[in-house]
Amino acid sequence: MLCDDGGKQPPFNPFERFKELATGFAASAESERDVGWGRVCVFLKRLGKKGDSRSLSLAHCDLTATDLLELGGMVAALPRLCVLDVSCNAQLIQEVDTGGFRELVSSLSHATSLTTLRLQACGLTPDSLDALGGSLRCLPSVGELDLSCNKLLAGGLSRLTFHLAHVTHLERLDLHLCCLTRDDLEALIQVLPSLTALTELDVSSNKEVGGVVHPLVSALPVTQMRRLPFNSCYLSNESWVTHTHTHLFSCRSFPSSHSPRIPLPPSSLKW
């Protein structure tokens, strides 16, 4: 077949065609990522915050359920997101069950690079832990989980601990000031042996901890613990002796620079 210019049409080259298609797909994907990050930048600017594709800090932003719905829709455009902090958004205490929070945590299943998730003082309830737990099963790389200062969690921690066993790289778990009940603590104790990477656990300011110190400490990988505060946990004389003995025993084989740091101010004791 002759072309208009009188020359012969070059033979079809499937490899060149594949190269053209691959280049087109790559450019399209890159364009979609740019558009996705552009949406995130507009969202952050509206909140007066800055961030990058790896870290979003949205603490103290008065986030609403609408904001969470929008944020959840953008997380999929951030495959490299490592740190997400939405702590101290008091409005969520009313909004958490209106769909925004569920949309956000369900979208986290796309953030497979996430290593740090901070939800301090977000008004979380036992029901919200169901949604969070389901997403955590898809995030084995999470190393830090901060749920502290969520007092409405009382009595519902078992809805989360069931899923925590799948977070195999969890190193830091913060549950201080969550009004944990005895049932909550027993559920936590059951899952602790599965958290083999754990080095920091904060259950301070939970008065029921004083009654379960021995089983709690026994369930931990004590020799690798770096931080285990029991401030304001209503420790009894027996609890103090048990804890101190375990702490000293765990430190015998370690140099001082690697020994666990377990702060226990006198005010944490109940004589």
C-alpha cells in the first residue's frame, strides 16, 4: 500500500506500539496522581495546614464529618502516605457516627505504606472501633497507633483488640486516659502476646490498670519494652512490688542504655 507522499507504509511493529501504549498509560497515571495531590493541597490550604504526600497533620483543625468524607476520598491518591494525624478534633465527638469517620478509616486500606496513625481525643466510640479494626487488618506496616484521650471507648476495646493481632509491626500503642474497664484490659492482655514488636505501651490514667498489673506485665515482651508508664493507675502495694520485681528482673541482662524506661511517680501509688 502506498502512502500519500508516495512512499511505502512502514511495517507494523508490535513492540513500538506496546511502548506507545505503556507511555500513554504512565502519563495518564502520573496526571491522575497530580490531580489527586492538587485536591489535597486545596484541602490543606483551606484548613491553613501544610503537608506532603508522606505526612498529613490535621490536628486541632475542627474537622467535620464533611471534611472527613472529603479526606477519605483523597487518601487513595496518596499511596506513599506514612503519617496521618487527625488528633484533637472535638467536633468528631458528634460527627463520628454520621459516616465521615467510617469513610476515612475505610479509605485507609489503600494507604498500605501507613506507619503512624494518631486519633487522640477524637471522640471515638466502641462502634467506631469496629470500622477502625477492619482497616487495621489491611495495614500490617502500622508501627504507631495513638487512641489516647478517647474516654468514650470504655467497655468497647475488645472490638479493636480482635484485629490488633494482625498489626504485626506495631511498636507503640497509646491508650492513656481512655477510661478502660476491667473487661477492656483483659481483652488487651489477651492480644499482647501477639504484638511481638511492641516496645511502648501507655495505659496510664486508667484506674482499673492497678488491679491487673501482674497479668499485663506478664503478657508483654518485657525485655524489649522501652516505655511502660503506669501514672495514675491506682497501683496497690502488691501491684507495686510485682511491677518493680519484674522491671528489675528484665533489666539484669541489659546495659543501662537499653533498659526499659518505666516512669512511676509516687503519685501513681494508692497506699
